[in-house]
Amino acid sequence: MQFNDLVSSISPETFERLIQAVELGKWPDGAKLTEQQREHCIQLVMAYQAKYRPSEEAFRIGSDGQLVTRTKRAMKADIKGEQTIASFPLNNNQEASS
């Protein structure tokens, strides 16, 4: 299987599990990731994000696989034009503390 085919075959649920595995350093069953598994998971996460979850973050991987960076001037211009810089959904298990 080619790498692009592998990335295309990843479901959103599998993508979330890969992110969790990289963050925690272990699989959902508790088995620890080897260094090679961790590296491969990171590559898959980056490729999936570039292809299926485009972002406007300052430093990201583009859909062509290249590192995309934005200048400080461009980021400041975007911030001045927006009222909200970022919003993050609350965890369903937590109440808003406002």
C-alpha cells in the first residue's frame, strides 16, 4: 500500500486514536508505543491533517507536504481584522465556569 493510499484510508475515529496515541505514548489498550511507532503515527497525523483538516495556523504542513509558515506581519493583520482570536469547544463532561 502506498503512503497516500494509507492516509486516504484513515477514518476520523482512527485519526483521533492516532493523536491520542502520540499524546499519551501508548495505544488505547495501554501498550506503550515504540519509538518507530510514534514516528509513524506522527507522520500519519501530519499527512491526514494536511489533506483533510486544513488549518490557518502559522506553522503547519500544507496539502503538498511542505512546511507552511506565515510572516509576523500577516498574522498581526489577521488579528487586527478579527474580533475573536480563537475559540475552543468545551469538553462535554465539564461545565462552563463563567
